Amino acid sequence: MEKVKKVVAFPTSVFITGDSGTGKEVLANYIHQYSPQKDAPFIKVNCAAIPAELFESELFGYAEGAFTVAKKGGKAGLFEKANTGTILLDEIGELPLLMQAKLLRVLQDQAITRIGDSKLIPLTFRLVCSTSKDLRDLVNKKQFREDLWYRINVIHLNIPPLYKRKSDILPLIDVYLTMLCEQYG
């Protein structure tokens, strides 16, 4: 938490790792809430839940007429919705290789182009990524781009599992007991 408190004020990319259930999303929420972008949008993207064929349109949006069922007026993507705020790419290790290359371009340019459009849309956002996978291992297996790994791994925060943080158990019990007592009288 001391490291987190030092970096929240700076717009640098943050990479959060830890086992499932360790609180990666909670930490990402904390980073956003205490950042200068706290009043701007906080967009959470579960990379494991988006089908590969929809990634590009979901992340970058599309222009009117980009494909047969495209909405009139087009659609803003999740990066565009996160403009001036924070975007969390949860389970980034699930991102298909083709999308990794496109994401790298967005991070380098700080801009997106909607599908079916040629207009570049400049953006300002803080990137927070999280995963329970060993991305370094995926890089070695050529399943994750090394250049993207370097781009997102600016500030690395690893959350150890609760069994390695036994001193946190009693305070957590107190928080949950207090919350449940208030909720149920």
C-alpha cells in the first residue's frame, strides 16, 4: 500500500498481479479513487469475457456503416469512454495476440481509430492492467507480446495470497463482521 500511495498521483501505467480473489480489482478501484482522475470515468474491461471477434469493436468502437449491423452514428469503444479517466484491463493475459498489437499501438499513440473510420481520436487515460497469469512465462512461450509487456509493466504491484498475509485475517474479519452486523442489525 505504501508503493500504491506513492504512485496514485502519477498517470503511469500500473500492472497488478496476484492469484484469483486476492483483490486486484479492489486495488485498481483504490488507485482510481485516489488519483487526479477520480471524478472521470473508470472503465473496467474483463478481457476473459469478451469473445475474440468482438474485442476490436468493444475496445475501439466503430463508425456508422462499418458493418451490416453497425448502429446509426457508430459506437464509442471502451477506451473512448475512459477518456480523461482510468481503464482497467482485467485478465490481460487473455487478450488475443492480434489485439495485443492493436493495444500496443493505442498505448504508443494515445489515440484510437474506430473500425470503419480513418479519423484518429486522441485520448488521455490511465492504464491499469491485472492478471493472475505469469505474463513473463507467456512472453517466453510467445503467447504474449514482449513489447506490450514492457509497456504495461511500468509499476508492478503484486498482491500475495491471504495465506501469505496472515496478519490481514483478523482485520478483514473485523471489517466483515462490522458490515454484516450493520446490515442485519
